[in-house]
Amino acid sequence: MNEQIPTETRPRFITWLTPPTFADPEQTRIAGLLHYILLTLFLIAILFSVIYLFNNNTNADPQVVPVLLLALAVSVVYALLWLALRRGYVRLIGFLVVALFYTQAIVLMLNFGSIRVPSAVIFVVTIIISALLFERRGIVVITSINIITLYALYQAELAGLLPPPTALTDPLEISVWISASLTNATVAALLFLANSGIRSFIERIQVQSKELAHRNQELQQFQATLARQIEERTHNAEQARQDAEAAQKAMADQVWQITGQAVLAEVMSGEQDIATLARNVIRQLCLITEAQVGVLYLVEGHRLQLQGSYAYSQRKHLANQFIIGEGLVGQAVLEKQPITLTQIPADYLTIRSGLGESPPGVLLALPFLHENRVVGAIEIGKWTAFTPSEMEFLTAAARSIAIVFNTALARAQIDELLAETRQQAEALQSQEEELRAANEE
């Protein structure tokens, strides 16, 4: 039994009229032949029953009913064989079909009482069917059985064991059996040769099909390998492009930071007073980072004092100096760590433009330290978030700013001390002159 291969969805009527298919091509071929043979025989049996019923009177002829029942029984047998064929019993159904034809031939011979009737051609039909369904060995076996059966019927007819023959003109001689046997043998030989040629052709086709399937498989493997190589090369090219873009971006960021540091260093160069230096530094930081507002504070004791600003207006209800730890920038100075704020109150710090004012989207408070001592802090606001490159730049810039302001504050203290010393010297000189004048008097 072979498992039938399911077909695509189609109407049930069309499905039942279509020959079954199996995994084995040879089984599919045999099943197709048996399908059409059984379907044809079934239709012939039904058609015979209908025609026989219309041409005969069941009341006048008592043999009509048995003949009809026999024809219907034969049609039922064909239908059952047809259903069994669809279940996968291909080889068994093939043997049964040949056996049915063989049995019909014997029944006809016994009915007519002789082998000298045209119905003897059914033996030839069994050979033809066996040639279509089976291998060459099956043809030899069926032909041998037919010749032996014909000889047995011939001997039975000579011995008077068969019913009296009807409608015969040829005398019963050994030549009748020889002629029938030669007919069967000739047909068998021709079919044997044809079967050999057909099977040889089929085998060549199968070999070529296997070679073609093997080549197709190799072609598919080559195509799959080629597709993988193309995919790998595409991936490598894309990876190389991404690496190049990343390297280019990293280089651009590095150039941007170096340029920014150089510009900032130039701005902080030279001797500048604290206020001027603070304004220049916070302005340049905002320009480099594209910030919209910024302020710079310096530590004075325990307080932070605003020293410079960029696009800044005074905070609402707040002074420009406050205690360390107060507010965002005071907390950053206290912790000595940068603090980023993204939810800024509307009245804390605003960015003004020609169309109005609004709070920044991000606010950064960044203290700058010299030798772990807070010198001051900057507070910068932007509408957009600070990028990693900008944060890296501001962190590096804070160290330079701390050194510059530490130097500037030291210089300012020295200037103050020099001014005090000069004032004290002038006061002492004035006192000396007053004492000298008094002594002279």
C-alpha cells in the first residue's frame, strides 16, 4: 500500500475523476491506467444494464432480472476496486483486474461451449493489460497461463465436458488451439518488445530526470552560495561604510573639540579683568555648543556671585548671588558634579527671541574646579539635549576655565595687595612729611 499525495483544493467531483498520485512515479503511472480502466468498465456495466433493461421485458423473459443483477454486481465490484485503488492498493488492484478479465474469458468460453468464438480475444486483452501494468515477467506468466488454459478448454471440448457449442462453423481441430496460442504468443512477443523499449526509454528518462534534478540541486546550492556571498559582501560593505561614517564622525568630533578648545583658549588669553573674562568665556561656550542662554558664577566665600552672562535676563524673584547649595547651580557646586535638568520651571530661566520667550529644554549646571577646589560654575540652557561630544567638550573646557580664573583671581588679589601697599606707603610718606614739618617748627 502506498500513501496517496494530497492534491490542491478543488471540487470533490473533479477530485474523484482525477487519477490518484503517489510518491513513486511508477505507482502513479500504473494507478492512472487502472483508474481509467476501472472507470470505463464501470460506465460500460451501467450502460449495459440500462440498455438491456429498455430492450427486454422483465415479465416476459425471466432471465432479464438475473442478468441485470449480475451486471449491477459487476459494476459494484468495479466501483469497490476503484475506491480501493484510491486508498493505495495499486499492485493488488492490478492483479485483480487481470484476474477478472481472465475469469470473464473462461466464463465466456464455458458459456459458448468452445474456444472457437470471437470472445477468445479476451485472453489477448489480459496480455495487453498485464503489459501495461506489470514488468516483462508478468507478460510471460500471463501468456503461459492463457496458453495452458486454452489447451485445457480444447481438451475439455474434445472430451465433451463443455456445453454444446452454438453458432460455430469451424471444425474442432488442434489447429484451433495452435492458432489461438500463436495469437496470444505473437501479441505477447510484440508487447514484450514494446514493453522493453518503453521501459528502456522510461529508465533513460528517469536517469536523465535524476541527473537533471541533481544538476538543479547543484544549481540551487550554487545560487544559495552566491546569495550568501553577495549578502556577506553587502554586509561587509555596509559595515565598512558604517565604520567609515563612524570614524569620520569621530574625527569631525575630535576636530570640533580641538577647534573649540583653541578658540576658547584664544578668548581667555591676555590680561583681562574678571568681569570681561567671564563675559567672554560664557559667550564663547554658548556659541560653540549652540546654547541659547548661559551664565557664569565665581565662588566668593560661601556664596556664588554672577560674573558674566549670555542672552540672560535676571531670574524672577531671585538675586544674582546665592548661598552654595541653593538652586541648581548651588547644588552642583556643593556636590562638585555636573547636574542636568530637563523639566525647567517657566519662571526659572527663559530664552528670549523676537517672537517671545520660553524656558530651555535642557539646563546644565557644571562646576569648574582647580586642585579639587571649586572656583566657580557655569549654567547653560538649550532647547535640545547636549550631545556626548558637547558634554565631553564642556568637561574638558571646565578644567581650562578653572585654571584661567584661578590665575585671574590670584592676579586680582595681588593687584589689590599692591594697591593697599601703595596706599599704605603713601600714607606713611604723608605722615613722615607731617612729622618733619612739625620738627622743623
